[in-house]
Amino acid sequence: MADRLRAGYGAAPWHLVVVTAAIVLAGWVALRLAGEATFGRMLLWFVGAAIAHDLVLFPVYASADRVLRRLVRGRVTLLNHLRLPALGSALLFLVYSPGILRLGETTHLAATGQDQRPYLMRWLLISAALFLASGVTYLLRRRQVSVQRSERA
């Protein structure tokens, strides 16, 4: 029976149970949120985020990845060592963009008592640290491979 399910469904039976449980949980959460006064705004935000990702962000990072692939010419490890810090930097920018771009500066100052000026410099330093750590890791991995090759010869 499990083999027939795997052949028809494409995965193990436990996968079907977990996916079904996740859908039931998401449905329950949606019903609970539907009673909230801000449900319409949350739904609008969610749909807007999905549209912004699919129509704006995905083409941008897919194009950037295509350019990176051409630049590194098939060296997959180098490509991955560029992708990871770029993704981290982009996600940090996305999360902290109001502070980095100083949007809502007066509201932020009133709420926290702190200025937004350091956000840009901190984001740049964290991004540089991510790329530096990734670059050092890449160089160490290349050195290890070259040492192993020289030992074999």
C-alpha cells in the first residue's frame, strides 16, 4: 500500500500527513484571523507582498544571478560564495530598509529615542563582513583543494 501511495503521490506517506497537517493548521489560523479587525489589511499586505516578489524581486535577482553565472563561468563554488552574502545583504536591506533609507525618522525617534543615522553604516559594515567571511572561506577551500591535489601527485 505504501509503495502504491509513493508511486501515485510521489513521496512517502509521512510527507502527506505533514503537508495535510500544515494545511489544516494554516486554515485554522486563517479562520482565527478572519475574526480580527485588521484581517483585511493583513490579507492586502500578504497579496501585495506576493505580487511584489513575483513581479519585481524575482526578475531582479534572477537577472543578477544570470549575470553572476556569466562572470564566474561555471565555477559553482565561487558562485555560491557570492550568492550567500548577497542574499544575506539583500534580506537585511529588505528588513531594515526604513531605517537605512531614513523613512519615518520622526516616528522612529519619538518611539525609540534613537536616531536612524547609524542604520546605513551598520548595514554596509555587516554586508562587507558577510562578503569578507565568504571570500576568506572560499580562499581557504581553494587552498585545501590545491594541497590535496599536490599530495596526490
